Amino acid sequence: MTAGPRGAAAPLPRPTPSPASVVRAEGPWTHRDVAANGARFHIAEMGEGPLVLLLHGFPQFWWTWRHQLPALADAGFRAVAMDLRGVGGSDRTPRGYDPANLALDITGVIRSLGEPDAALVGHDLGGYLAWTAAVMRPKLVRRLAVSSMPHPRRWRSSMLADVKQSAAGSYIWGFQRPWLPERRLIADDAALVGRLVREWSGPRLPDDEAVDTYRHAMSIPSTAHCSIEPYRWMVRSMARPDGLQFNRRMKRPVRVPTLHLHGSLDPVMRTRSAAGSGEYVEAPYRWRLFDGLGHFPHEEDPVAFSTELVSWLKDPEPDR
């Protein structure tokens, strides 16, 4: 299939693959389901060793970590990529999409895997939840690596006080309308998903296979609604008691070694917004800016991203 101009989404090939074939894509990994926090979660895993749990962002699912799974397994880790609640092969529950509960999903999966703790690696929304889990359940988080997402308190202040960041994250404000965002996401075989993935990338655009895979995954019934619900909570709760309480809870510092990764050309999360997150970490904190990459550094330059991640995970005394 020939790719269209940047941001364009070509028609999906026919016949459309089944949801199972998309979610459980073949590869060197193993698929299975685990129970945690009152729901069922799909995971893809490979390798043996200390657990590294990978958390995807929007508008993606576990498959976004297809390059890091083998890289981590080869480096001596047990690499597990999970589908967040409501996405991919995980349960689509009617509620439970606030960050505190989603973080309990993550720590519950760690326990269900029989591990005492994990290094959390999160991108975008997965990064927001990784920050949250490290604060809420610090004994279960050995290390923290976050890509393309500031600390939740930094995210909140940037969205409210930084006009440029508010404009860059305008899609989140658009998600606050009822039902229309879901319909737009899945219209024309989820063409909008393809446009977002391409527009948010740097010069190294994703290939058609990757774009179509994300479009197919978003087209699975109820996925669009469940994908948007966390963002609705993040905005609508800002002035509500539950949101204010969450913001206060996130004042607790992160006390595990933290690696913060960001693309210099990220169009939806400004470097300035992300870079101030170190003030919430009372542990070794390393900032790594990938020059020339956009919102998806782990896919745009998987070798550089995986090399940085593995090196940091293996460093017994990561520097501040």
C-alpha cells in the first residue's frame, strides 16, 4: 500500500483482520491473560530475569513495544507489555478509568505475575500512570522510566498555565465533548488515528503496517470510548474533590531511580513542559533528550531508545 502525504491515512486493506489477530500479533513473545484489580488484562511477554513492565500510550496498545520486548529479553530481563484497561485485549469495563485505579491495575499485574516489584516503562498516558504507580505503590516499583510525559503535577500546571502547551494538547480539550470524539476516532476505519500517529511523529514517519495496525486496534468495539475516558477524568476532575485529592497525593516524591526520555520535536508534549519533572523525584534522575524525534521515540528510533533504556536498567548506580 502506498503511503499518502504526511498526516494522511490511506484506506485500510481488505479484508479487515479479526480483533484477535491484531491484538495477539505473532512474534517471539507469548500472549496470555492475567487477572488484577477486578479485571482481566492481556499481556505479551518474553525473556527471563527482573521484570520490566511496559505501558503504552494513546492511540496505541501493547504492540507499540514490539522493538523493546526482544531488546530487553536479550539483555536478561523479563519483558512484559500490557494492554491498559479498555484497550487491546484487556477488559472494557464501564468505569475505573481514573489514574489512581489504572495505577492499581498496573501494580496488580505485577503481583499477578508473581514478581516482588518491576521497573515500569511508560509512554504518554502509560507514562502518566507509571509516575502515579511509583507514588502510590513505591514498594512495587523498582525503577521508573517515562517517555513523552511529564509528572502529573507538571502536566496539570503546564496545561493550565502554559498557553503553548494548552494549544499543543488541544486534542485533550476536544475529548471533553460527549460521544463525538469516539465517533471521529473510528470514522472511515479510524483514519484519524493514522493521521495522529503520523502528525505526532518526527521526520521518521511510521510505515503503513504500523499505522494500519493502530487503526485496526482502535476499531475494536468500545476501544475508542475507553481510550478517551482517562483524559476526560484528567480534565473534568481538575476542580472536583477527587481531582484535587489526587493532585495532593502526587505531591509525594518519587523515591526510585528515574529515567526521563523525550523527543526534541514532540509536537503534543513540549520539552519545556516535561523537563521540569525532576523536582518531584528524590532519587537519581536522568534526563535524556532525543534530538530530531517526535512523540514516539521508542518507535521512531527503537535502537537508540532501547540502548538507552537497557544501559540505564543495568547501571547499578544511575547518576542524578
